[in-house]
Amino acid sequence: MSTISPEQPAPAAATTLETEVLIIGGGVTGTGIMRDLALRGIHSILIDKIDLCAGASGGNHGLLHSGARYVSTDLEAAIECRQENELLKRLAPHCIEATGGLFVAVEGDDPAFADEFPELCRRAGIRCDELTVAEARKLEPHLSDRLVRACRVPDATVDPFHLALANVDHARLTNGSLYRSHTELLRFEIVDGEIRSAVCRDHRTLAPLTIRARQVVNAGGAWAMNIARLAGCADVDLLYAKGTLLVNHDRMTRHVVNRLRPPGDGDILVPGGTVSILGTTSTRIQDLDHVAPTVDEIDRNIREGAAMIPALAGARYTRAFSRVRPLLQGTGNASDRAASRGFALLDHRSQGLANFCTITGGKLTTFRLMAEKAADLVAGRLGNRQAGTTATVPLPGDDAGRWTEPGAAPKHWYKLNDPGDMILCECEMVPQSAIDEIVATPPGAEREVMSIEAISLRSRVGKGPCQGSFCGIRVASYLYDSGYYRDAAGLVHMRDFFDERFKGQRPVIWGRQAAQMELAEALHCGLLGLDALDAD
Amino acid sequence: MNMIEQPRNFTTELAVIGSGIAGFAASVFAVNRKIATALAGNSGAVAYTTGYLDLLGRLDGIATAVTDPWEGLLHLRQTQPKHPLGRIAVADLRAGFDEFTSFLGSGGIAYSRAGDRNVTALTPAGTLKQTLCVPATMAAGPRAFAARAACVIVDFEGLKGFSSREVVANLGGRWPGLAAQRIGFPDMARGEVYPEVMARALEVPATRERLATALQGVAGPARVIGLPAILGVHRPDRVHADLERLTGLEIFEIPTMPPSVPGVRLRELLEQALPKRGVTLIPQQKVTGLGFDGDGATLDLRDSYGPIRIRARAVILATGRFLSGGLEAHPDRIAEPLLDLPVTQPAGRADWYRERYTDVRGHPLHRAGIEVDAESRPLGRDGRPCSERLFAAGVIVAHQDWIRSRSGAGIAIATAYQAVGAAERYLRGSSGGLAATPSLNRQVVVPGE
């Protein structure tokens, strides 16, 4: 057990940190920039207001696009996806499952689109095999009997949490670059056209922190426009598209299944570990900080998804979530789905700043390329002439993401074969030894005060059918037991963890989930009194 | 082979559907009133109970605990006139608790009598909980806490989800004489141990002796020991008394995470005691059909030997909520699946839950349920009783949030008491009257009948 404990704060942290590059935003792009710079010998500090992948990076299907989805709307993006897909499969295979993907049309879908599709794929260099309906249904028995067309493409799935953890760990080990979670940017100190420092605070304790850096990268994703404005830059122009997705309790297919028609609601089902993710609706929004799935979005996803896979209509859903996709302001007449999925790198020279840049837009599949472009600019500005190497250096990551991968924890537990090493999360088979390790050396965190929520981000804890309602209690008990918690902090962490998990469960509580919730609430509130912690 | 299945038929005066606390309590009240009774239906959520019998521990929306539940009930009556606990006379409520706990006591699980104030009881997280009646095996805990007596909480190697250090970490500030110890359970050397297995092992005298020796070894100067709830499944009072005798210490249990031993105890006790008192018990089977005609009601269900049909003159619906299947949450509405009774509910799915899970006000979904009249009869869509023969009990009834108000047992016992009273009035008043003695000789459905 580690010696850190929530009520024994580390020696007073320095209130000013120095680095060459400050990166704002712990999504896949920000962590990718951190690693890319480290490989060029450049030290950075990465900060996030919440924690890794708290925005769109963690709120998507986990789809590694083949590019086929974009062949009809954005050929350039399709080609970029194809290239990055091939590259990541080679360099980060431990984060990827090469599932393959199907595009399927059902009765009533526009035949013209399906007719064109294979040729469009060929133009983008994407392999596309046309299948007979019988072949497709043999591959995926859940497909509708109203199927009329099917094509196979090299779609795959990727674990963004694993990617982010591996990026951060590789950077840390390479040159001591730092990641700080829960660090909120308040303002910049700008002197003579240069950002001198960023004034931040700990989002939880409100403790102030100043970070001095020679270069500042804004990788804030959907928040990039707000961050740029803090630096006085008015040239970041984003549209916000809210997407809502559902987590299905079962893995229903081996392949990613896409609807063979122009992009629309409920047109994709992505398998991931033991579950599947169904999406996506797209709605324009203005307010970034209050996004939650609506009943209508959920019902639309299920209705449309069931056209491809009828079993989705009566399936058990454990979660739903909405995240904001930053879309670059397009020509103005295109729909959000047709708006560019490409990315933009702004050097802000026109805004009178010489050491600030913004990278935004894009998509999970192209994060490495985005990070490389941003790192090229930053390295050049620092006078570093070393070329980026992320297109050739494999991503290590045996350790950082070992607990986030479905099935990894039980394998580890089985190998250890220690009857005293009890399973704490029974849905996902996470043993005590995994919790010990995460708390002692938190992946992707330099000095992290761990909470149950932070452990959950770094493992499969809480990801199974019970959604943490039982294992949250067991993990807390275990952490009390091992001396990590010594006062009511563990109860507060437990409550906060359940509150946080509930946000995703809330929109899909019907059927068996209603029974599961009733049991959870009887336990958490009726017995343990977590709804009244502040009162007693 | 094509077999035609002949249903096995049972005839009774009262059929109780649902074997949670409400269904069990209704059966107890019915046999005490010499009403021939059959009990059927899912096992319900009884295995998830803690053993504590709550009446009213919190008032919805107010964060502070209720120490005087009777005063709380007065408040409830004024502020929530439709609340099921606001619709029963205090004398009836006390009588119901006494009658139910006496029955449990006669079966080997003695309970403290309902007092004038709530008991401050312990939880496995080291938080405190207001409840009305505690089993004898748990009673020394609240007493020791009230006196702040020197006390050692003992947990076991290999028992997860129960940490004595957790209890002490959260309660020690208010209870300075509290300490934590860990021991190995006798003859369960290495690996995981399970409460129910430990409880059954402690029914063996030799295991108790070895545990007693281990407990004496860690008690130090303390005269009181707290344990997870593992002191036997059958006749826990004996296991508890014997362990106190062997150790010379006061011993109490703290409930554990569900499914916990106290829940298993209650279920097994009632499943054994009720047939002895003449109840026809068809356990663990879901009733799939219920219909009414001029002469009575017909229940359809099946077990592994085939279909069963029960004819009854009156029926108590005690099928619970979502966990036990008494209510179903469909994407577009909350439904009562057996009779499709109208369910009072929030306007739409978006309104079922509040934003924050642990919002102290509770969630609107939990106040959904069926409506009953003053005679406990469920109301149909026309606002009139759905049948003169049908009565309802338990948390299926609307306008309460048993979780947030810590009133699950209270609502179950209160509504069962009223429903049996109403059913008795109906049976005695209707033509034919009640049979003088239970007409059934069959008590438990046995294989092959």
C-alpha cells in the first residue's frame, strides 16, 4: 500500500511550476501532443480541469474509423482516417481491436447511396468488400431480415482511455513531463505579445497554482474557443454538436455495424469489450457545460438502430451519455453532419500572440496526426528541429492501460492465483491487487490523490451491469481496510462516485435497470445513509 | 411425448400474492385471524432486508433524522395526507408491529418491542440509522453506542465488503472507546469467506467454541463485541446467547451488504413457520394470471411440476415494486403487470429521476404506485374499487418513498394490517361467511401432487 493518503497532503506544493510547454486539455489530442513533444526532448505540463478524456475523447463510440463513413461527405477526412487507422493498428495494437466493420442498408434506404459507396471507398483507398445479404447475416446473425445490401470495411475499435494513459505514461518516462488533473485555467498573464504564465487553481481544493511556460498549446476540444478567448484570441470559431450515445449491456456483434446511408441518428453500433455502444444523434447546442441525454434522443437512437439490428429495441441499456463535438465553422450552408470533421491548427499570430496555438476539431481516429501538427509548430517555435517520431515509434502501454482493458483484470488475477486476492468488482473481476497497484502508482497521474472515481477511470471498476453500486462499497471498504481512508472522506468519495455513475444511468432506467436502481438506492441511501452524509 | 398438464387446484379463503415483508406479514395477520390463507408469488426483496424493522427514519426532503417516529407520523398526516403511513391509526400500527414481531420471536428471531422513540442503529459503513425494532442479535450495538461503552468491532479475513476499520474510522469520532480487530474464521483458513456459509457453520457448537476463544483473544478490556451478521440462520437467538455465554461478553451483529444473513433468516423462518400454522405456501413462483368472477378469484402460476390454480374468495396484492416485479418500468410508462391497474406516476420518463442520485428529496419515480381506498382496495381507471375481493399491501401503494423515508417495514406492516382487516370484514360480511376452521389440510405444495 502506498503511503499517500487523502488526509495527509504532500509537502506544500510549489505554487509555481516551470516548463517549456503548457498543454491545456487532457483529451487524446492533448496527451498525444505531450508524448510527441517528449519524444523530441521537449518538457511539458499537461493540465485538465477534470481528468483524462473527460470531454469528447471519453464520450464517443471508441470507433477507429476506416474512413468509409466520410467518403460521401469529406474525401480528405476519409483519407486521413484510412492512413491513421492503418498506422495505429501497427503502432498501438494493445489499444485496438481489429473488429472490421459492416455497412448495411435495409429496405427503404436509398439504393443510390449504396450503389455509389464501394466506388467512393476505392477513391479514398479504403478497402471495401461487397457481401451478399446471406454472407452478412452469417457474420452477424443479429442483423435484420430486411437487409438489402452489405459491405465490409476495415473499421476497428480503440480504447481512448488506454491511449491517453499510455501517452501520458510514455511522456513521463521519456523526459519527466507532468500531468495534473483537476487543474483549472483561470487566466493568462500576457506581456509584450507573449503568454508568460497561466494562473490556475485546483478544481477541488481551490488551491492556486501558476505555471510558467515558453509555449502554450490549447487542446481544449469543445472548450478551445473559451480558452482562446482567455488569451484574447477571437479567431477560434466552433460549432457545438451534441451527440448522445447508449451503452448496451451486451456485445451484440463482432463487427462495427454502420447504416449504409447518409449519416443520421442511430446509424452505428460499436462493440467494445463485453458491451456495445449505439449512437449517435446530433443536435446543435450553445451551452457547453450542461449537456445530458434527452428521452427523445435515446428513443430515436434505439428506433433507428433497431432497423439494422431488431434486438436493439428490447435490449438492456446500462448507460447513456452526451458529449459535445467541436466542429469547425464551415461554409454555413452545410448540415452539422456534413461539417468538416477535419481539424484546424491556429498559430494566433494574427491575434498578436507569438507563443500560443490552438488545435481543435478532428476526431479520435486522427488524434495522432493532430498532435504531430501541433507539436511541429511548437517545436519550431522553440527552435527544436527534431522531427516528430510518433508515426514510427510504437506506443508502449503494457502497464498504463492494463486495468482499463476488458478481460485484463481477470487474466492477471488468474495468473497470480492467490486465494487471498479477493475480487472487489464482481461484474468486471477486478481484484484487490489491482486496486493496490492503481492507488500506489496511479497510471497517468504524477501525484494523484485517488478517489473511487479516479480508480474507476483507471480500471474496469463500475463498468459492468451493476454500474458500481456494489463494487463501489467493496472498494471503499477495502481502502478503509488498508488504511488509505481514515475518516469520512471514503464515504464522501463513495457518494460522489455513485452520483457520478448515476448521471449516465439516469436516462436509461427502465426494465431491469429500474430493479437494479431500486436495489442500489435501498442499499446506498436506505441502509448506508449516503443521501444524508451532510446532515448527521 | 405430448403431455396434457392438469393444473393442481387449491381452494382457500384468502390468497396473498407476494412474499416480501408485506406478503409475509399479511399471512401472519390472516392466520392469527383464522382465515384460511395461501401465500404465493416471487420471494420479493426480503433477502435484501437488513433485519432492522424501520417505521419512519426520515421525513422526505428533510435531511435530519427522525428520532420520534410517532411525532413524525403526525407531521406526515398533516403534510402528506395520501401517504400510506398517514392513513393508519397509531394504535393499529403499534398492534401490527407487535403482532408481527411476536410471530418472529416465537420462531426464534426475537425483536425488541416497538418503543416510543427510534433506535439509533449501526451500519456496515459506520454511519447511523434510525429504526424502530431491532433483532435481539443486534440489540447490544445501539445500547453500547448510546452508553459509549468500550467496544471492539471484529471482522474476518477473507470477508469482503465489511471492514471493522471502516466502522471505526467513521464512528470513532463519536465513540472514542471503539476499536477494530480482525480474526480468521474457524476452519476457513485462506481465501474468501461468505456470510451465509459462516452463519450456517456457527449453528455447530464446536465452531462457536472456537470463535468464542478467538473473540476473547481480541476483546482486550472491552466487554462488548460487534460482528458482521453471521450468527446462525436458524434460531440465531440461540447462537447469539450461546456465544455470549461462552465468551462472557456482550455481542451484537451489524447488518452486511445484501443479500445478507438477516434477510435469509426472515425468509426461511417464515417459510417454515407459516405452513405449520396452516398456510398453503407456494414459494418462489410468480403468479402469472389473476381473474375475478362472481364467486371468487382465480390465480394461475406454475412450478417445476406444472401449472397450479388457486381459487380464493379474496386476494391481497403485495407484489412490491420494481425489484420484485409488482411494478414494471417501460420506456413509455410505469405499469402494474398482473391486472394492469392504473399507476399514479410522473408525467413522463424525463421526470422519473432527479439530476442528482443522492438528492435528499428522493426521486419522483418512487412515489409512483397504485391507488387504494379506505378499505385498502386498489382503484380502477374509473376511480372505483377494481374488485370488492381485491386488497393491496406493501410498497406497491403510491404516495410514499420507502427508501428515503426509511419506512419499508413500516409501510409493509401497516398496509398488511389494514388489508387483512378489510379482507376479514369482507369475508365475514359476504354470503357464506368465514369457515369456522381452515378447510385446508394441504400445507406445502410437494413434488408430484
